[in-house]
Amino acid sequence: MNIDRVVLAERPKGEPTKANFRFEKVGAPKLHKGELLLKVKWLSLDPYMRGRMDGSKSYAAPVSIGEPMQGECIAEVIDSQNNEFKVGELVSGGFGWVSHAVSNGKQLRKIPKSNIPEQASLGVLGMPGHTAWVGLNKIAKASPGETIVVSAASGAVGSLVGQLAKKKGLKVIGVAGSEKKCTYVTEELGYDGCINHQLASSVEDFRQLITRHCPNGVDIYFENVAGITLEAVLPNMNDFGRIAVCGMISWYSGKGLQEAMIFPKFWRMVLVKRLRVNGFIIFDHKESFPEFQKEVSSLIQGGEIKYKEDIRDGLESAPESFLDLLNGGNFGKMLVRL
Amino acid sequence: MNIDRVVLAERPKGEPTKANFRFEKVGAPKLHKGELLLKVKWLSLDPYMRGRMDGSKSYAAPVSIGEPMQGECIAEVIDSQNNEFKVGELVSGGFGWVSHAVSNGKQLRKIPKSNIPEQASLGVLGMPGHTAWVGLNKIAKASPGETIVVSAASGAVGSLVGQLAKKKGLKVIGVAGSEKKCTYVTEELGYDGCINHQLASSVEDFRQLITRHCPNGVDIYFENVAGITLEAVLPNMNDFGRIAVCGMISWYSGKGLQEAMIFPKFWRMVLVKRLRVNGFIIFDHKESFPEFQKEVSSLIQGGEIKYKEDIRDGLESAPESFLDLLNGGNFGKMLVRL
């Protein structure tokens, strides 16, 4: 049996391309005692993977050239030399962009049988959902009556941020990249409004659109994208506003960096408006995963939370799907079904 | 009797000059029932006053052209139509750059008789001291064993930040603008080290100086100055580091703004290092003043906290003394004795 995998062929210069990836087949290693063989069923594609393609130091080590891209997966146990895992069980773990993996059983999470589709464990009930929950509750410390702006509002993280914020009693305005996404955000997810950033002709125009949607100002900005969205939100922030910095996808590949506002202008806003700006990374918050999962599973089962998936088929589709994700070409949580 | 006062003659273009100020004499108004006449003994000069000279909106309204400059003072009651205040009592309040003031008795704080010199109520026991205490304890949430870098380390705020941090068990490194100030900071205030920013030949050189003084990185940066100090500290920040943004004196007059790092570079640091950046203004924290004052008075009386004053004589010295303060020409809390 061979294992298919997608490895990092070279580091991107600016925006990634398909040439940065390479497909390989490698032989499956023999199982030792305590190990299990896993067949990947679902691969999650997430914006943070862009950072792992660069060689520079970040909060996690980069992917080495020639090594498989990292990623969260759902897999089925197809062979087991480990008493704790039986053939046929489903587990999630960071197996990477691969068709099969060998594991010693550590760092795996069993997926309980439930009426919620298994792949939700990679999205609304997994890392992106947990990110939304932590950012809103622990980082931004949202309170009823406040106004929140959520960027990438129809994405895996943003779509849950806004729904949880609505349930908490906040006014919720989204920012998304198409009319179709905005309609989904307001009509399906129940946001109070959504701004299509493609329609903003300038930062100033964008700023005014936010002012119109948020006449009482913005108390919380949930930051997934940076770029002109950030620049348009900042002047709308209220005193004592909070910014939960979760991602900055529009700056990941070096576009628009020089056009950004000058740093001292931002620094003055922090002081004058007494802003609290807080970067966070979900891997630091494992202790709250059970609480998050319990709360959000029950909301999903009760039909109170909706989520959307953008499913692509076959491991070979992963690179192109990932490039789509970076350019906002997905609509919902990006998943590859193997 | 006439009242001497220093009014804002014109708004500064860039760095302020003496021509931005004008001396005036106005007649003293007659006291009405409930009012008291105050003779100012001490005027405090503080960096925040620079912001009030500009016409742009900030957390407080600007000084109007032709109106007296704002400022905290200690004054003696010399006439009183108010039963709560007796002639001869000392009070503090925001009377401005004036020789005399009429008050209705509201917003005044009586200065209790003590063995601490009265003018400490404008410095270590007043607004600057309270700023240090709030920034360290409530904003940065300093913990024993952490490393803090304090800019403007010999100034009214910085000198107390570092001493309180030492008492809490932190490693404390200062940044100041001369060898004399650095010697004072380490030998008198007990900081673990102090960097003379005048000796840094470049941001990179400055960054390395900080690395050498803080081999375990920087957990807290107490920001009073911005500019190259900020740029040199940022790469030294540890994961989960906090920045208490209290002031940015080096950028107040528009110098060095364009040379600053690009904003996206900073934004990435916030995310990757999970920084918490928190602007604060002392006027929002009145509720903690009694707790601060009790704690710090007793430390001063016990000889555990030192403070230094830079005393200038006569209201006519106020503009030049203020310009000195903006350029780091003071050594200790800047006060004008009338």
C-alpha cells in the first residue's frame, strides 16, 4: 500500500502558487506495537497554513521543504496494534495533507457518534469554532449591548463569532467579499448587517460604510483579515474598544503592506481611545475546548447555530483549494474529502 | 489684585516654541457666596499638555486659543466664602498656568498635613504616581519574576513604575536619555540596569542593547516615549507580553513618524507573540486613587520609594520649562514654584 501526500516543494515568494507543492507516493511503514494505521477521510484547509510555508520563525515551526504540509484531519482506524483504538473508529488529529498516517495513539481525539456530521469536528466543532468562541468570550470579553464587527464573516471562524455574539445580545456587523456571502451572513446567520468590501472604492468610503452600519461606533473588532478592512474599522472604534487579533489573511503574502497607515497613527489611537489589542492563537487555549464543544454542540443540535462547508474532492485538489481559500474563493469552511 | 496667566497664543506647527504662549494679566473677579480665592504655589508640567495644544480631537478637549494652558496645581486658600474651606488651607486642582484662581470648591482635593512635602501631591503622590501604579498593576498586570522595560525611566511616571516593579519582584530595566539619568536610575532607584538611548547608533544597535540587558526577553514594556525605543523593544517582547501605552512623547510633535516601522510588521508581532497592547489614561481610574495614595505614601514615609523634582521658579519660566520637558531636558518631576 502506498501513501499519497502533498509536500512543500519550495517556499512561496509572495503569493503561493501550485508550483510550491508536489505530489508524492511513499510506502506505508510496518506497524509496531502500540501503533495504528489511519485512512484520512477529511482534510481541513485553514489560513494559518500560509504562515507555515514561510521559513521565518513564528509561533510554530515552519514546514520543511520536502515534508508534507501540516493540517488537521479526520481519519478512520484501518489497522491497530493499540488496545485503545479499534478498526473502524474515527479520530481527528494533525496528520497533514496525506492519504494515510501511522500514529502511536497520542494527540488523537476520538470523534463521538452523534447526529452531527463527522466533518464538523474540523470546523464549527473543531479548531475554527473554538477560535471563534475563545476570541469572543475570553479575548474580546464581549458584553450584551455592544457592537462587534466581524471580518471574513462567512468564513469558518467568522460565521460562528457572529452567531455567538448575536445570542449574547450584541449588535453584529459582518464584512465579507461578495454579495452572495453578505446575503448568507444576514439572512442565514442572522447578522444585523454585512458590508461587501468589494464595493468599497477607498478606505475612506469603507470607513463611512462602517460608520453607517455602526452609528454608535464599534466596541469589538474581530480581526481575521487586516488590510483595508482594519484601516476602515480603526477610526470607528469606541473608547475602551477591543481588537481580537486572530488572523490577517490579506497581508499573509506581502500584498498591501506599504500602503498601510503609518504605525504612529495607530499607536496614537491606542492611547487616545484606550484600546485593548490582543493577539491570540487557539493552540494556547486547549483547556477550554470541552466547555466550548459542549456549548456549541448543543446549539447545533438545537438548530440555533448554522454552518456551511465548501467541500472539494480528492487530495489532489488540496493545493488549488488552499489557494482559493487565501483569495476568499471559498464559501464556508474549506474541506477536502478523500 | 491682578491674576497672571499663560495662555495659548497659537497652535504649534510641529515642535512647540515659546511664541505659542503669551503672558497676560487679568483682573481678579469678586468672590460670590460659596467661592474661594486661591493663590497657586506649585504648577505641575506634564507631557500630556502637548496634546491639549493641538486642535484635533483627543480624549480631552483642546485648550482654546487665548485661554490659559491647563495644568494641575497646589494652591493656598487666601479668601473664602465657602464654609468647607478655610484661609490657609492647601488644596490641589486643575487651575492651569495661573497665579490665582477662583473656585466653587468642587473638584478640589485638600492636601493633608504630613511630613511629605506638599508638592509630592503633584508628582509621586499625584497624577504621575497614580499613572505608574495603575499602569503596572491594573494594565500590565505585572507578576514576580517577569522582566519589565520602562522608558523615560527617570521621569515622574517611570521612576515610580520601576521602583514599584522592583518591590513586586520583577527584573527592571530602564531607558533614559543621559548617563547621569541612567546612574540615578540604577544607583538611586535600584533598577537592575538602564540603557542610555543617546548611545544607540541605530534601532538595531538599540535592539541588541535591550537583548543584552534582558536575555530572557521582555514581558512588559511600559511605554512613555514611542519612537526608536518602541521599535527596539518590540522584537524583544516575549510571547504573551504586555505593553501599557501611557504616552509617546517622542512622536507628539510629529518628528520621526515616517521613519517608524510599517504597521503590518507590528500587527504580525501582535498575533505571532500573542501580545496584549493596552492604552490607558489616568483620568479613567479615579476609583483607585485612595488605594494608590495609601500604599505609596506609606512607602515614601518608610524611605522605600525615592523621587526627584526638577523645580523651576516663577510662572514666567513655565513655557521654557515645558519645552525642556518635551525634549527630555528635565531631571525628575517638572514643577514650577510660584
